Amino acid sequence: MSNQKPIPGTNGNHYVPYNERSGKESIVYFTRDLSAKGLLKVYNRIQEHLNGKVAVKLHTGEQHGPNIIPRPWVEELIKTQLPDATIVETNTYYEGDRYTTDQHLETLKVNGWTFCPVDIMDANGTVDLPVKDGKWFDHMTMGKNIVNYDSMLVLTHFKGHTQGGFGGSNKNIGIGCADGRIGKAMIHTTPGSDDMWDIAKEEFMERMTESAKAVVDHFGDQIVFINVMRNMSVSCDCEGTAAAPVVTPNVGILASLDILAIDQASVDLIYAMKEEDHHDLVERIETRHGLRQLSYMKELHMGNDRYLLIDVDHDDQQISLEDAVKDVVPFTK
């Protein structure tokens, strides 16, 4: 029997406190200002890495979804800062409002994503991007049009997720750039299985993360990340109006050049809340082994799980997780 100790965090239901982590620190910018103005404030800290033809990877949601990032915030950001940018999406693996390109286009109209171009990247085919040092894949099949862009803003509504535990930047591009038929099947389904959702827990988190790594590697230093921690149901926006009620307090908006640091900081902010405020979302994360997303990103050298949380509301001063959440207002069930 091996005496080798398990790598901290490889069990996706075990939260690793900050003081037990090692390695370098990245920068994560933070504002409590949940508005178009707040979104612009954190965007301005990372915008210099976006150039050329810019893709904005956004979860545009099922029809009438109540919790997606407010459309007017995104509209102001794009019209004032990124007037030539394109929102990018892919079709879904499940049948619903975004399963076919025609259905997807109609849903975009219903939800008001009509103020700039929207590219359903797999509408006309796929492309394989390499996965470096993957356990499960040597490539991931993406929407073909991803290669038409020079840089990407990953604009994410951070929330729970029925299978992933939580949906942050990793999920937004890992699932959201994989095409709806081949790539998403590679992540979700064992070949030949009758159950399209049969891959779960650690293996699912690793497959999703390898897909995200293909996107991160493709764009290099021209990909940036924003997580909006608002209306955080335990359900993903893919559940639309059927999403579970929101019970987790709103927190703010984060931005970083580091995908691991921003998702880790978002999770840390949840864990820093009072137990009665974070119970439902923590339970969703841990029962699905969602924390494996974080440890596997670290194993794949996608970023750092240590970071400096910089408060852009107060002269870019470093702030603790506890101070960041001390004034959150609980939701009433």
C-alpha cells in the first residue's frame, strides 16, 4: 500500500482553507457595486489585455431566466468600452430553448440580446482545440467560430449548478465554448451510454476543466475574467424560470487575469459568509464535488489559488474575505 498522502483538495467535497494553500498570488479586483457602473469599474482594471476582434463569452440564458446578468449592464459595457465586440455562445446539449440555432436565435431576441452581434459559434460547424497535458482529452471540440477572435472577455454570472456544484468562469468557457453535439457530449457522456449525464463528480469536473484549459491556452494572455456574484441560486441559468429560489446574499463583482484565482475567490467569498447565509450554496457545491474544479485547475497550471483581493471601491486597497462579506444583506426565504 502506498504511503503517499493525497493531494490537498483532490476530493471535490473538501474545502481547502486559504492558509493551507501554497504557491504564488494573483490579483483579483473586487467591487460591491452591483450595477453597470460597478461592472465598468472592474472591467477597467483588466481591459488592456483585450485587443483585435473581441469575443464576450456570456451565458445569455433560457427564455425569461430571472437571474442572468442584467442586460442593461452588458449593453452599457459593450456600447461604451467594446463597441466592436461580439457576444459568443454555443447551442445546448439538452433539448430546450437553445438546442438548435433557430431556437437559440429566438431566445436571444426574447431575452433582449439584440444590441450587438451574437455569434452562435457552432451554428456552422466545429473546430478541435488542443488540450495540453490532459487526463481525459488531447483535444476538445469547440464551436468553429471561436478561432475568428483575437481575445475573449469571459463575463460570468457566478451561481450554483445542478451537476457542477457551481458555475464560474471555468464552467462558462469549459461547457459554454464546447459545441452542442460533440464537445458537450465528450464532457458529459461516456461513449455508448444511454444516460447523457452519466459522468459526474470528480471526473466531470476534470473533463470540464480540460475543456476550459483548451480555451485559455488558445487565447493566451488575451483572455480576461469577470464574475458577477448576484442572484446566486443553487441552479444554473440553463434552468431558466425553473431555477431554485435565490437564498444566498449578493456579494459584488470580481475581475482577474487568472481563471483559477477568480473562481477560487468567488468560492472563498461564499465560504466566508455566515453559515445560515451560505448553507444552501455550499451544500450544492460539496454534494456535487464542485471544488474539484479548483484543485484540477491548479494541477493543470491554469492559475493560482492564492490571490490578493483588491477593493476598487476604496483606492485599490487589499481587503480580507471577511470584510468583503461583512455587510451582505441576507435574502429572506
